[in-house]
Amino acid sequence: MNEIRLGAIFVLLAGGVFFTFVSAVGVIRLPDVYTRAHTASQTDTLGAGLVVAAVVLAYGVETEVIKALLLLVFIFITNPTAAHAVGRAAYEEGIEPWTKGDERR
Amino acid sequence: MSAVGFALAGFVIITAIATAMLRDTLAAIIVFAAYSLGMALFYTLLLAPDVGLTEAAIGAGVTTILLLVTIAKTTRPRAEKVFTAINCPAATLSVGLVAVLLFTVGSIPVENFLGEATPVTGAAGTPGESVTGHYLQSTYEQTGVTNAVTAVLAAYRGFDTFGEAVVVFAAGVAVVVVLHRGEFL
Amino acid sequence: MSGSDSIRPYTESEIIMTAVRIVAPFVLTYGLFITFHGADSPGGGFQGGALIGVVVFMLAFAFGIAPTREWVGSGLMTALAAGGVIVFVSVGLGTLALGGKFLEYGLYEPFLGPDATKWGMEAIEIGGVAAIVSGVIMALFFLTAAGYASQGGEDV
Amino acid sequence: MADHTHDPPPGGALLVPVGESVTLRQTVAYTMEIAAAEEISEVHFVSPVAWHDVGDVELAVRERTQSLLDRVSVWAEEDAPADAPTIHTAVIGAEEYLFSPDDYADILARYADERGIKRIIVDPEYSPGGNVPLLRPMEVALAVRGFDVIEAPASRPVRRSRLTRPGGIAQFGLLFGISFLFYQLLGGFVIVTGDSFDFFYELITGTITAGLVAGALYTVTLSNRIRLRTLGKQLLRLGLYVPYLVYEIIKSNILITTIILHPKLPIEPRMTRVRSAVWGGPALTTLGNSITLTPGTLTVRTEGQDLYVHSLFQSARDGVADGALERAVRFVFYGRRAAAIPTPRERGDYVELQGPNAESEPDAGAEADVESEPDAETEPVEEEPK
């Protein structure tokens, strides 16, 4: 039982790290501010979610679990809002989104 | 220190150098926020969550916002180059100063002229150790408070904290004076 | 941007405003929690005060700096910053008046019971440090955002 | 400090520094109004240009500035009164390195002094150094040099909801309860498990905190339109919605991961506009943030019920056009019957602003016509200068 739990925690943590890493790769590879805002916030959300899930599993039933879940709730509210704020600021500045065939990187 | 600690230390040092060297003020501010976040994690790793919390709230949060508002109100100098040139004498002086401080405050064990290793501050048998131990042992019975950091701040070093709080207040008043405003608005 | 005859109005984002409306009370509660629990867990007046100030920053970014400044009011910031210093000094001088040393909380035991030291520290953390820090942080933000007074620059 | 090398023109003269700005047209109109009212004989539109860009870029900058000035003089002639003042345009600062507000003020002051101009009108949105905000320091610097600086009353209108809304005891009570509960949650419910000191301490500090939070924010956080029954039902349905959202997030996360790690990076980003069938802050925010949370789509701007969604690839766009999330959000906020609704594409509420299917001006992505009509369903808005 304990081994299964440990394995699950490991898998969740690895998944979280993987998605966070992919998001970092995306920020470097994607061409403009809008597409980068996509990956910077979104892949992060799942990464953080998986890590919090690992924390929940590691603690078992305690008040810390409620706090971890609350953390997840706030990430889900604030993370997309931050991405939206970035995209919006770019749009207000009049930055045109990159389209296919545009050489600008 | 663990591998995570070394990685964090490297991150903090790189961001600190980048902050000093970037010519674009906005970029420097953003890197500085990353530096503060790294420092906050570092403090937490070194079991000083109080300091970590302060660093995260003040360093990464408030300072960044205040600096951003400042460049929004004044100028953001444009830069032709990404990095500023290193001022070699100044850099040498800073590194030398840091090295001297590290040895004198006892962060690094060195051999003195008798060939004995000078103890690191806070290590067993040094005065630092006895003070730390004293606080950790007697804080609860003397003050009834379990967080020794708060006890040191508010009780043992209460007068210092008072001075610190007045400095914060004075900083606010100074900004009022500098901006020629008659009131806190 | 071409010189179009009509100007596109600057609309604050509904999403940001609503998110801030939802998150603000939780951040404020957390800031006060940290302030009140500095004695037993990580935290204290500096950290809590900073978080309390940050709530105002959040509102200012979502709803505009000028309306938020009006909503907060200069009186509150002055009261917090100056009042904090007064509270801190009073607690310290109180012990002097009782014949002890500056901030010798133990002397409050006749009034506050056996936990007098703890209550005294709470008083300076909450009434003193947290108030000063939150008041000064808000004031610094609004002052910097408003710029020089000599140009009559009130619009932000 | 203005030493006059020339006599001022008989009717007086105005100097207007110009550059790309949203309120340039209004500033020109205002200047000509002043000129007409006070019978000014000369108006100078001057564009300070910093030659940071060396080499072949310089020519492009010069041409762009010249065409801007041409446009300005055309506008000025449109607005000119019968006895028109002479209009001069000039590019200045070409040979200098302009950096600080003082540099800009210096060259403007030199230009003005050479022609005996005493009054300067500035455009409130004008920022000489591109995205470098210099205006206020520059105004101060000019005023210090003894000029009469007027800020044109042109401003970009700002529409925003009020910070506070009317609220009563119900809002206060609800927020008090939420805050108190959250406070105890943070404390790990020591109020229940701890000793008597803990009980009193948590009770007292919790009450103070909740009182402060509710007192400070009850008009900010909650509107007077809340009804507890509706709110409870909505929260319950939100509980059903979250697993669905998480499923969607995981699904599209895997998709976007393959795309990011794909060597060819097969993306086709495009801006789209969806007129969503939800209204009010919370519902719109839930929808907008759900769209952002689902990788591949990013809510960039909201205008009333219009959501400007930037999407990374076609299947993400189809998801928005088919309105699955919209339907789910309608279910959360208005109940099951409201969920049955045609998709945005069927309603004709889905528009691609870029790409082959682009609706209007193909290259106008960022500056597409986004004129807003005041919307009946949005929050009360107020007009105020930025």
C-alpha cells in the first residue's frame, strides 16, 4: 500500500515537473507574446495541479490538505487572470498577433 | 546543503548579477523580482520561513510594483546594448569587500596564524552558539511565545524593532517631502 | 496606430475586476491571519502589513489608481502609519510608567493576566508594525503613482 | 530663461510637439480652436525625433515622421478658421541624442525661443520616446524654462465599473462569515481542537479580522444582486463543472504538449471574437478564465459580452466556436434549461479576425474595429479621464 502511494506521488510529481518544463520550452519556442502567454500560464496550471495533488496524497487526511486544495483554487482563479492581463496589455498596446508565414520571431 | 540548495544559490547569484548588469531598467526590475523569489525559496530552504515570507511579499511583490510605478512616472532609458560594461575596479573592490566580510564574520572557516581553524559563527563552542541556544531554550518560558524569531524581534530586541518601524515611517515621510506633497496622498 | 478620428475607449477588463473582487477578501484575511499568528507560526507585523498593503495594490490595478485612492482616503493611510508609531511608543512607555524598562511586557500582567507578554507583543506587532508597514506601503504606492505635486498632476 | 532672438509674431504663436498618439487628432482640433479664439497668427507643429536608430532605419523614421506631420497639417487646415493662422511643421532634434525629458524640453525650448513662442500645447497621450513615459517630467522641464504649458483637454475615455456597489447587512454578513471561516481554516481549526486560550484567541482575532475584512470590502466583493439560494445552487453546479473543466484542461494540455515538443511547431495562431451568451461579471469571468485555462485558447479582451479569444490551433478554435464551455458555464449560472442553446457558430456570434476566413480588415488584428456600444447588461460604467 505504502509503495503504491509512494509510486503515485512520484508519478504525480514527475508529471508536474514535465508539464512545467514543457511550458518553459514553449515560452522559448513560440513566436510572440500571445502564444507565449498561452503556454506560460496554461501548462503551468496543470503542472502546479499535479504537484498539489502529490502533496495531498503525501499528507493524507489533514488540515494541510484543505490548504493545498485552497491553493489550487486560487491558482485556478489567478493564473488565467494573469495570462489574460498579459494578453490584454499587449492588445491594448496594439501589438499584432503573429500569424503563419510571418517571419517576425 | 542539498543539490536543490546549490541550484537555488546558483540561480540567485546569476539573477543578482543580471540585475546589476542589465541596461534596460524594466528588464532589470523583472530579473530582480525573480531574484527575490529565489531568495524567498532559499530562506525557506534554510528554515527561515519568516524571512522567506517577508522576501516574497516585500521583495518580489511590493518592491517590484513600486519600481514599475516609478519608471512609469519617470523614464525608462533605452539601451542599445543588453548588458552594461563591467567596471573592473568597482567589481574587484566589491568582491574583495565581500570576501573580507565572509572571513571576518566567520561564515567561512579559516586557519589563523597558529594553524587552528577559526570556528564558524553559531557552531558548537562559539559565543554565537550559546546565544542561539539560549534563545531557543528559554524563549517559551520567558515570553510564552513559540516562534523564537518573533520573540527576538518583539521582546528581546524590541527597542531595535521600534527603531526599524520608525525608519519605515520616516521613509514614507521622506517621500512625501521629496515629492513636495503636503500630505500622505 | 493610425490617427483615427474616434478614440477607442480604454475599458477595464471585466475578468480582472471580478477576479480581484473575489480574491481580495481572502488576501486581506490571510494578511491579518499572518499578523495575528506571528507569535506561534512564521509571520508577523512586517509580512502581514505588506499583504494588507498589497490588497490595495490589487484593487488599484483592477479599478484604476485614482478611484482606489479616493476609496482608501489619505486619512486612513496617515492614521495607520502615524497611529502605528504612537501605539508602539505607548506600549513601550506604558511599561516605563509602571516602573519598568521600555517594552518590559511582564509589567502588564496585573491587567492582562499571565499571557501579558504575548498580548503585549501582539499589540506592537499588530497595532504598531503591521499598521506602519501597511500604511507606508499604500502611501508610497499612491505617492509614486501621483508624481510631483508641483505640476498639479493629480490625474493618474 | 527664454531669451528672445526674434520678436514674437504679432498675434502670438503656439508650439505643439506632436508624435504618434491616440489623442493627436483631438489635440490638433483643440489647438486650432485656441488659435481661432485668440487670433493666433502662427501655429508650429513640431516633432522631436530621437535618432537612436542608426543606419538605414533612420530614413524610415524620418519618412514616417514627415508623413505624420503632413497628416497633422491637413487636419489643422480642416479645422482652421477663416483667417487661418500660418501652419508650420518641423522635425527637430535630428542631429542630437535625445534621452531624458530635459533633452526633449531643451530642443523644444530652443525651437520656441528662436521664433519667440511663449505657449506650448501638449497632447496628454503623447510620449516622445516611443514607449518611454516622459510627458510629465517634460512638462515640468518646459514650465521651469518659463513657458506657458497647456495640456490639451483631449483624453482617452476610460470605462470601468465602480469600485464599490451598494451593499447592505446581507453582504456584510456573508463576507464576514466567509472571512471568519477562511481564518479558522488557515489556523487549522485550533478554535475547536485547542485549549481555552486558543479558543478565545482564535475567536477574538477571527472576529476582528472578519469584521475588518467585511467592513472594508463588503461593497467591493459582493453586489446587492446576490440571493443566497441562487448562490448556493450556483456553487453546487460549480462543483459539477470543475471536474469537467479539469478533464478539458488535461485533454488540451496533452495536445499542446505534443505541439510544443513537435519539431515543426505546427501552430496557426489567430485572433477570434465570440459574442458569448453569458453576462455579468462572475459568469463572464468564469467563461473567460475557463477559456484561458484550456490550453490553446487565451481570452485577450472583454467588451461587454464580446470575448476576444486568441487561439493557437484549429481544434482549439473549433472548441470555442462549438461553445461547449459556454454551455457548461450557462449551466452553472442559469440552470440546466439554459444550457440548451445553439453554438456560437450557429448563432453567428463567432468571427475570425485573422487568417483566411478573416471577417474585416485582414491585417487589422490588434486595431480591428472594437468600438464599444454601451451595453445594457454590463455593470454600471462611469466616464472619467485617464
